[in-house]
Amino acid sequence: MIGRLTGTLLEKTPPQILIDVHGVGYEVDVPMSTFYGLPAAGAQVSLHTHFVVREDGHFLFGFATAEERTTFRQLLKVSGVGARMALAVLSGLSVNDLAQAVALQEAGRLVKIPGIGKKTAERLLLELRDKLGKALPNLAGTKLAAAPGTPPDAKSDILNALLALGYNEREALGAMKGLADDAGVSEGIRQALKALSKA
């Protein structure tokens, strides 16, 4: 609904800022990555925005770049991740750093962010693995390249994902028996989790 705001920056109270647009003051929550790049109060500012309507109110989130907003939207699609946590992720890691952490499946970089535990970090890495590369194609060839030494075999990636989710090797291998040889990583994980839920 509101995709971009351009106006005068009136107040800066992290993580919220106030922008005057033709006499209307918009309260906008921003990640620290955007906040640090803002000009002084009184200057003109232009932000990409994402508008959220919830039962308890309407919220506007602002981002310095389109890539930040795209990443924020991808984070919101991850189960259990709300706007506050998505902002925290972007405040703790740049878009490039997050893309690299996802490509290398580095949960350790995510658990350093306040409010993100081991299970949430693993879920983020798993669910963002395919989404982030498609959403940010300009990063796909570099930061989202496969980690050095990672076997191209999709079954190996599926097994590692299931182990990361807390299943033991016997359960994971059992669930993978029925997978087609040409199943991709995402589809393979989905099928394996379906089989495990029935077990």
C-alpha cells in the first residue's frame, strides 16, 4: 500500500524515525543498518517501505535499499518470524552477510543476534536457502554460491538439513528412502518431513 516515503527527517529514536511528508508525520521503524546511514534531523530522506496491518495496529517499516526490503519480506515468510525479529536480523547482519551465512549454513552468525536461538537460526537457514537466491538474483552468483567442499549431491544436503532439525541419522535416512533420485533439496526436505510426520 505504501511503498516509498520521501520527506523531511524530523526525529531519530532508534529503531524508530519520524518523517514529515507534506505535513503528515509518519512513524517508521528501521533496521540499524538503515539507521546508521540516515542524515541529520532536518534533512530530506527517501526510504523503501513495507506496510503491515495487524489487529493491534498499523506499522510502517523503512529501508535504505530495495535489497533490504526484499530480504525483510523473505524473512517474514519464515514460520515463527515476525517483523521485530526480521528487523533484528537486518540490524545484526547486512544483506550480503546474511546471504553468505545462508549459503554457508552458518547458524553461529545468526545466534549472535538477540532473540534468535539455535532452533530459530537453523529454521531461518533452511527456509531462506532457496528463497534468498531467487529474491536477490544479483547476489546469486557470488555470495549465495555453494560453500567450498559441499557435495553437489542433493541427498547429502537433505540429510544434513534433517539432522540440523533434530532428527537422528536412522530416522533421516529412513525418511529419505522413498525420495526420487532427481528430487531437489527443497522438495526432498518437504517429502522427508512429510514421511517423518506420519511415522
